[in-house]
Amino acid sequence: MKHKQCIVIGAGVAGLSSAALLASKGYDVMVIEQSSTYGGKVGERMVGHAYFDSGPSVCTDTRVIDLVYTKCGKNPRDYWQYQKLLENTAYFWPSDDTRYTMPIGTARIERSIVHTFHERPKKVRAYSKRTQALYALTARYYIDRRIALKTLFHPKAFVGAMKLLPLLFSTVNTRNSRYFSNPKTVQLFNRYATYSGSNPYKAPAVLQFAAIPELTQGVYFPDGGMRSIATGLYKLCEDVGVKFLFNKKITSLQQSNNFVTSVRVNKQQFLCDTLLYSGDVVRLYELLGDTTHKHKIAQTERSTSAIVFYWEVRGTFKQFGLHNVIFSDDYQKEYAQLQRGEIPQDPTIYLNITSKVDRSHAAKGTENWFVMVNVPAGTKDVAILALKDVVKAKLETMLGGYITILHEHTMSPTDIATSTGAWQGAIYGQASNSLQSLLFRPKNHAKTPYNIYRVGGTVHPGGGIPLAVRSALITTDML
């Protein structure tokens, strides 16, 4: 019996997960990737003598990644290992020298919030309990399911939706302000809206669910770094018979009777029964020649992008941990500037230093600083130099000393767009700053062509590694 031919476009974590899952179901799967390697945004880079994970840096919800392996009949520990961290992110407010390191475990987090920020214990417990309950509802009827009318209008789903309704018409900031009296606590929990590249002052409060896996399950560090997530999935694909073509850019999709029949790479043609697209949906519409849908999606508000500075820094800094956030003095002003398409004058800085956990990532007497600042999608490279000066000066003022950068590299929104295909460098596709954008995110299965399925961070259920993998689980269950 002839196996169904499936072509997967894109070898990011969603594409790799989908390819492995389909191959384990008996599909003959080929992955076509425009770059020279697998992983998509989950890349790696050497700068001087320092090793960097070049993309996502926070590992949460490991169970959803493990599920891909178990559904393929494999033991996840044969492919990737990780350790649970003893503490979460270190948060800094330089204006008054406040530092708060979030512990691991819901009860410990609750106690520390009460102690550090003098919040009311009953309010903190109520926030935690209510948010976890709402996350369970969101996962059951939205995150873990395809978007379909029969799902949305199922009686149980309808009851769940009624419970979520207040969160759809309230913002992340408004909800957090109802529970917390200290502006720093509000700012800390507002930050979780940025996990989808959204604005906490505009995004629906339901986006607060992004915090739950991290707050309840904890934070992990994959052995070797985040790149090992992609490496494990690539090895899984090889073991279940997936074939790969690298350095191949799709030039067109051949269609007949609303079906994609083949994929063309220059003069080569590859037949397919099913096409699974793992990438920015704007690019998919370009390949289909569908200018109407391309224009419609491209005109939606984009999520934020980022400028990342990869610095090999002389010295070791005990003030910092693996994950660090240095807040701006005025978070609302920062997001108002981002909303207007401006680079914030006082940006919040995310600093990731993997050599704190894995010393092989930096030479003796140095550290590898992954320094990230959110900027509007489409930000031009000309802005990089001025932003670097602002960021470096802010860190030096906070540390009370000069930072010596031995080697450096910079990634801009233009670089993100070029290397990953993300439209305008928007990391998460369209922003979720309105009820409409949240509920009508691009679906995993389009109406036409009938045999195209879509996975990744720009479609349902959203961006980030755990949700991208969920998109693969949801979509492959349709086939």
C-alpha cells in the first residue's frame, strides 16, 4: 500500500514535531527548509569564545514537548535531558535598587510576593487560585483544541466561555491592578503578556494564562541549552524516517481543484498529498499567490520584535542569575511608545546568561550575555547603535561599573525576518492586543486549498515553544 506523501515546509520546532508525529502515523514525510540547519528560531551562535542560544531562552511546560516523543512511541529522555531550576527570574527596579528573585513553586511564590511587595495574603492566594482555574478552562477549550464552531458551541465549552468572558473584556493590566496594590507587583505580572509579544495595557486579561506553566510547574534548563530541544526533535524525525532537504527555498506551490499537488524548488518538483506549513502565514499566502489574504494578514497589528545583543563580557557578575529582567521606570510609557512604532527611551531589558548554569558556554573569567530589548516589528537597523548605548549605560549605572565587551554580535528585526521568514521580524506573528485578534488567530486548517495545514507561532494557539508544539499536536490529530 502506498503511503501518503506529506511535505512539511519549515524545520522549526513546530515543523519538526509535526513531521515526527505524521511519520509515526505512516506518512511518507519530507521537510524542506530554506536555511542550512533545523530549529528555526531555536538556533545557536558562537561569539568569540562564548556560546549562545540565539532565540528562545526560557524553558517551561516540558511535558508538552515530551508528549511528542511518547506519541511517537519513544522515550523523551533518550533524546533530551533537562534540570529543574531552583529559582526563577531575578527582577530589578534600578530606580530604587529593588531586587526580587521569584522562587519555584506556587506556595513559595505567593509567600514571597506578600513578603517582598507587602501584598495582602488573601488577594495573592485568590489571584493564584483563580488564574490557575481559568488556565485549566482555557487549555481545555482553546489551547489544546482546534478552532472550530462545533468546539466553541459545545455545551461544556459554552459554560467555560461564560466563565472566561470577564477576562475577554478586561485588560491584563486592569485585572492585575484589581488584585495587587504595589505597582511593582502589577508590573511583574503584566510582563507575561510579552510572552506573546502583546501590550499588557491593551491585551485581553485571558493572556495571563501564559504565566501559569512557569508559576506552577517551574522553569527548566535543557542540558546543553535551548538548542537541544530542536536537536532532540530532529533526531526523533530521523529515527521515524523523516527526510530532510536543507538550503532549499520554495519558489511556488502547484494547485489543482483547490488542492496543492506539488511543491517547486527552482526546477525541482516534489509531489504531495498533504502540505504542512510551519512558518509565518503571510509567507504562505505569498507562495499561494493569494494577495487578498496576504494583505489582510499583513495589515493586522504585528507582535513586537526584538533587538538582541550577544555579548562576550569580561568578568563574572554575582548580581545576576540565569534569567534577569531590568524594568523600565514607566512601563506604561514604554508600551505606549512601542504601540506608536517607536523604540522606548527607557526600555525594559531581558538578560539571559546561560554560563551561570553551564560553564562550558563561556571561557573562564567571562560570561555570555544575551541582552534583549523589545522593539516594534519592522524597526530598521539604523536604530541599533543608539539603542546599544542606552542599554549598556543603563546596565553600567545599575552595576556601578564599566562593562567590557570582548566580542559582540547583534540580531535585528531585519535579521529575524531574513533568517526565519517572520513578517517584519514580528516574533509571534499578529499581536493579541484585542479580543478580535485573540479569537480569530489564523487557524491550523485553512478552507482552501483543502490539503494545507498550518503550524507554528503565528497560528493557533500562539507563539513560544510550548504553544508552537501544541499547534503540531492539534494539527496532526486532524490527519
